[in-house]
Amino acid sequence: MALKELLLAAIVQWIPPWYPPDENPETLEDYRARLDVIAEAVALEVPKVPWYLGDEAMAAAVLTIWYGETRFAHEVHALGQSRWGQDVGKAKCLGQIHHSRIVPKAEWERLEGATLSATRRCANATMRMVRAMAYQCKTRQIQPGAFAHIFAAYGSGRGCAVSEEAQSRGRRWYWLMSKLAKPSPTTSSRPAASEGPARTEKAARDREAGGRRHARSKGQSRDSL
């Protein structure tokens, strides 16, 4: 099975973004069509950003970050807006990317949009950010704990010290890796339990609340990367 199909089959199991009753801008069919674009964009761009840890690890990292940052929310992807303020206008696309030496402002300004071409631009920029954070954190292992350092650096822009949220993303990344490739024989960690479709409205609301806290707590230092 091609990488796109593997990615899509996994991310459709994740809890969709929560909206108040009658305020969801998408039908379930619309949402899944957009997930198809997301999976295709990542699969197409991953060969363009070679990484010593491999294409599957990169693809899983990008989708883990996108979901952790935005829950794949329609307004962020399609409209460049967010219920949490887009880091006071400094963050763009599903990766919530700030312009920096890695993503210059002229490129950053073109990251918004739910088209395949725009989503590919966001994917490519996110991949370069992941690669830079891996270098910064000296990540060398295909393990959830090792990748938690990458997610910590990406989320804060300040360093590799692992937070509870970064650990959670590490577990989600490892679960996704289990759907894409054989886990490294050097790790004794077990994949996290499957993140299936929304179980209850409260569960989704709790996750969205976590996203709001994350957005409010972010520092501004990613601009200086």
C-alpha cells in the first residue's frame, strides 16, 4: 500500500476537531476529503526533504505536529484563522509556522490554504522545521522518547526539554509509525492505544481545551530560529 493510503487510513481514526452544536463548517464527507488532501500532500513532499531517520518517521512527525497544533481544524487549514489567535497572527497553516531563517517571510506568506499545492507548501516547511529541531536536539533514534524532544523544541522554540504534551505527541507519533513501518528492534516501548473516532463530545472538548492552553502558552522565540 502506498504511503498516502497508509497515512490516510491512520489519521481518519483520530478524533476530529470539536465544534459547538450546529457550528461545524464541514460534513463528515468534507472532512474526510480534506484528510485525503493532507495525507497526499505529506506523501508527495516527504521525498523532497531527505532525512537520516527516514520518510516514514518524517511523515508521521508532520502529521503528529499538525494534529497536535490544530486538530486539522477547517478554519486553520482553509481560512488561515484560529479560535486561539494563530499566535497573534504569527502562525500560519496546519503547522502553525512562524517565519524564520528556515521559513523566510516570502515563503511563509504563501502557506495558507486547503488546496493540495498550499498544503504541500505547509508540509515542506514543516518537514524542514522538524529536521532542524532533530539536529538541535541530536535525535538519532526511532523511539517515542527521542521524538518527544523534537516535538518539545517545535512547540516551544526554546529547547529540547520534554513536557507532558511533548511526551503525548511522542506516543501518538509512535502509534502512527506502527501503522507505517516495523518499529525499531532497539526500542522496548509499546505503541499507544489507537486514537479512534470521537467517543464522546466531552473527550473532544477536553482535547480542544488542551489546544487552547498550548496556544496561549507558546513563546515567540520561533521567529528567531
